[in-house]
Amino acid sequence: MLPPRSISAPALLRAGVAVALLLGAHSQAYAASISGKWRGGGTVNLKSGGKEKVRCSVTYGRIAGQDFSVNARCASGAGRVDQTGKLTRVAPNRYVGTVMNTQYSVTARVTVNVAGKTQRVSISSSQGTANLRLARR
């Protein structure tokens, strides 16, 4: 058995700073991971009882800190809609925020869960809900 070693306070401080820097870089990498173009689809469940399959193209851009802009265009057999909004990173792989559809004056709450190159998006508004699966383009 080896005798215990004593670690100097400056060495311990340097190690702590290095770990903090690595964790900060790791967290920023996750925050930036949503940036870019994503594409996919899912189902819209209308309050009126109808269901529609949709295809979407979404672009996220970093605004500042943990905030990201979102611009989405979705299409179904019924037509095309555009949404814009803002998301905030609330956990390493989770973003929440709102989007606005000016064509129909509808605001929706959005939750995005990212797993590598895919994400699951849940949307809820006064008009219904949607669940999408998107992949990085």
C-alpha cells in the first residue's frame, strides 16, 4: 500500500479551475448544439378533433447566452404555416419557449429535447398540440 500524499492548496486550486473551465466549455457546447437547420415531421392534434401529418424545416440561431431564435416552416395537406420565436436552454439537452404564428395569430408553448442529431419537439396552443421528431440537416 502506498503512503498517502499531501496535495498543496495551489495544486488543488489549479485542478478545480481546470475542471470548472472544462465543465463550462462542455455546457456551452451543449447550448450551441441546437443551432443550425433541422428537418422532420410529426402529428398535429387539433382541438376540433382533427389530426394532420406535418413536415417541418426549423432553423435555430443563438441570440445570446442561453437564448436561441427559432424560425419554422411546416406544411401539411391543409397548407403551410410559418412560426418565429425564442427558446431558452433550461438544461443541457432541454429548451423551452414560445413561437408565434402571425398568419393565424396563435402563440404556442414549445419544448425541445435534444439527443445527439435528433430532437423531439412538443408544441401546445389554444388550437391544439403537436409532436415532432427532427433531425439535423
